Amino acid sequence: MNTAEFESLLGIDPSQAGRKAEAKALQASGVCIDAELRLARALKFEHTLDQAFDIDMPDELQAKLFALADVGSSFAPQAGARLISRSRRWLAIAAGVSMCAIAAFVGYEGNVQPQNALLAQHCNDHLVHEPFALSRRTVVPKDLVERMFAMNGFATHTADGRDLTTLLGDVNYLAPCTVDGKTAMHLVVQTADGPVTVLVMPKVANDGASEVRINSALVRISPLSRVQNSLGAIAFVAESSVSVDAVEARFLKALGVV
């Protein structure tokens, strides 16, 4: 297990049995020298979420939330119950995200093909999973960026010998993730006009280049290949088109799309 894989597990469930032992082993081996600190931060964030969702809710509203999350009768809440268990808390979040998705479609502006419209919605929804990523300002070490792209099948140098990470520029957040059930890379780049989320999705189908605004978010999608109908897309999500323009130009050039 490497640092990226450990971070991914922490994002799924930092309190799972064995996490402390994994962190200790990774740190002792030198694979991840701050593994225990990363675990402590994840557990603190977990505790903050528990406190945030430890709220009284009317029985009728709870029933509607669980019905919307489609969790089945085995998770039916008892009268007067509080949403404090891990399963209920995340189901409540899932229900909330579902309602946000409905609201987002109401604020949808654009005229794109159905496949890209759905992909844009998935990309916009993904920001809910890692909201803290948008505030990261520390620059990710270039060797980690290079390793992540190499693991996902990208060349680390261009045809004329230029370094991929130099062309990409500073990256402030990097993590493996999934979008619409498919492997992806989640990056954030800070700009003068605000953060830009970049989702590199080597295996998703798409309708080609498109741009759509979902509420306040601009979602711009470009194919990763010049070959028509090929798998692979990259999405840029931000409030400002100015910030998207600059980051998009760097990434597409680095990945050889333009």
C-alpha cells in the first residue's frame, strides 16, 4: 500500500478496524512518513461530521430522507431516533446529495448531448465528497503528481522530452477517486480567480467537448483523445470561466490533447 491508496481508504472509513495498525506499519516502513498524522486528521474530521449530524429531526422528515436514499426497511429509523450512527449519517448525506442533484438540474444552463450532461452532473456532484479539497494551498510534490498520472496510463514526458509536471504547473490537491463508478484523478489548482477542480477520467464515455453551467458552477468537458468516440475525458469545474481557461490550456497541452 502506498500513500495515495492509504489516503483513499481514509476517505472511505478512517475508523475501520485495523487503520491504526496500517498507519503504524506504513510510517515504520517509510512508505508514508506521516501516516499516523494523516489518520489523526481523518478521525478528527470524522468526529466533526458526527457532531454536525447529531441533530433532532421530526419522525416524518427522517422517514422521507430514508425513503429518498432507498435504504430499505432494515434501516428504518425508530421514532425519536437521532441520526448519529455512521450508517444513518452517511445515508442522510446521500439523501441530501440526491435532493441537491434535483435542485442542480433546476439551475442547469446549457445545450449539450445527454451523455455529457449526465457526466457534467456527476462531476459537479463529486465536489460534495471532498469539499475540503478546494481550500488546499500547499503544492503537491511533483513526484507524486507524476506517479499518479503514470499509474493511470499517462506518459510522464511529451514527445519532445518536456516534463509533464512542469507543463501542468502547481497542483494543490491530488487524490484517486471514482466518477460514475469509474477510476479517475481528482486535482485542484488554485488561481487568482478561485480554485479549479480538475477531474481526469481515462475510462468514461463522452460526447466530445462541451460546457455547461449548473447553478454557480461552470463544468467544461474535453475528450482526452482526438479520435472520435474514444473513451476518456477531462473536466474542469469552477465558478469563473477565466480561471478555467488558464488551467484548461495548461492541462490539455501537457496531456497532448491540443
